[in-house]
Amino acid sequence: MYVQVFEFVLPRHRAITSNLVQVSYAVAIYYLAFIAYLVRSWRATLLYTTLPCVLSILALGFYRSPRWLILKQQYREAAEVFQKLGKFNKRPIQVRFQADNDDSDEHKTKSSKTYTILDCFKHKQTLVIFFTILLIQYVSGVIYYTMYLEFNNIGGSTYLVIALAATADIPAMFLASYFPDKYGRKKSFIASLIIIGLCVAPIVFTPQNYAKVVLVRTAAAIAVKIFFSFSADVMMLWTLEIFPTAIRTQGFVMTTMGMSIGSATAPFVVEYVRTWAYVAPFIVIVALCFIGIVLSLLLPETLGVPAREKFEDFFTTVRVDAEKN
């Protein structure tokens, strides 16, 4: 879904549209907390939370990406998609490529090479980019799910805390819709990790016997959640812009797998380091933020850079006016 939305909009709209997609995630967390509070049975909760998956059948009506169709030299189908989009928006789109030769024998013989994510392992530059994003996603997964696991230890109603965590996604979406376009993807991502580290301080240093310890730690945890969601939204946009259309879906899926691995290892990390001290998981979060900052320095800035289409575009550094791309 993220890739589909990304490839349908201009660069000036990418930040806001990618974050609008994230609204559904916040709504889903609200829905989960609401159902879990009412039902109180894990079997019934599982049933009610999986029923909305039926709506995924609507995805069958989505148009194929024009960028991908053009890359595959399926010009006629790409032209049809553009025309349908123009008709829907009541703004006719003038197709600038010749679609009539789509089925010619000469055209078929000029099919471009098919690339896969394995091609990233053939070049040092692409290999570094791939594993850097993968490691950042892993770090993000550990941070994210460590915070969720620690929400239960902060105090208060579990259902309320989870709902508040979902609420934190809303301001994060507004931040991620503005700052990446204003200051760039790299600076926005680094700033968010620095703020996360600072927001962890009240959780670490507030004494457990303090009268308002639950309030302080909950507020700090929500602040961490806001800026983590912000960093995750920026990283998602950044990843989509780094990978070219030729392998964008594969690259996005394979690197976000790092977050899944991070989420799987988070419980073991939390349980192990908590034996040292109550605040140890939060200290781990600060350390991981530092690692994420160092890794992000290895990635190229994509603000003002034309969308990469071919695999060879990995090795270009041309900057253009984003309004024209």
C-alpha cells in the first residue's frame, strides 16, 4: 500500500500522502483497545480484530503503478491509467510518450533487464544502503516494541495507555508531513532520535515513590511514542525514495523485515536487561537511538532528488526542483 501511494503522487505530496495512510494504523490501535476493553476474551478479540481484513478485497480495484508500467515498457496500459486518473480528477492528463507501439515486435525486443533485490549485493554502494536501512529498521523495531512492553509497567489502565499511544500517532503524522520537506529526511530523522533520547530521561530519573510518578512516566512515554512514530514515518518515506522503481517494493519489504526481527527480539531484550535494573530497558532505547543516528549518516539525502526509476539511478546524485518531478 505504501509503495502504491508513493508512486502515484508528486514529490511535493509524498510526505503528506504517506502519512495519511498511517492514519489507518492509529485507527486500528484505537479499535484494538476498544474491542479488548469490551470483550475481555482473547479468542473473541482475535475474531473481531481480524474481521476488518475482509476490506482488503477492495485492493483488487487499485490501478497498477504508472511508474512501474513505464519502466516495464507497458506504455499503453500506463496511458490508460493516466487517462482514468485525469478523468476522475476532472483534469485531463496529456500523455507524453508514444503508446501506439506498445505491441510492436521491435518494442518487445527492447525489454529492459529485470532487477531483483539480489542485485543490491553486487555493488558496494547498494549493499551498504540495503544493510544500513535494514539495521535502522531493526533498531526501530526494538525501540518501538520495548516501549510498548514497558507501557504496562508504567502504571494505570493498560487499555487507556494503549489508546494514548495510538493518539500519539496523530501529532506525529502532522510533524512528518511538514519537517521532512522543510529540513530534509536525514535531519528530521536524526532530530527525532535525539528527542526520543531526551524524552526517556523523565522515565529513568523519576523516583518510583514520587506522588505523580505514573503521570510523569506516562507523559514521557507518550512523547517518546510521538517522536518514534515521527521517525518511523520519515524512515518509511526515505526508504521509498532511496530504492528505485525497479526494486522499490522488494527493497521496502526486505528492509522493513528488520523491524519484524526487532519486534521479535524486543521481549527477550527487555526481560534480560530488566534483571540489571528497572530502568535498563530505557537505557537500551537511548543506546539504540545513538546507533540509529550513526547509521542514518550513511544514507543519501533524497529531498529535492528526482524519483529513482531504473536500478542504475542508484548511482546518480542529480538534484532537481521537486515540483517538476
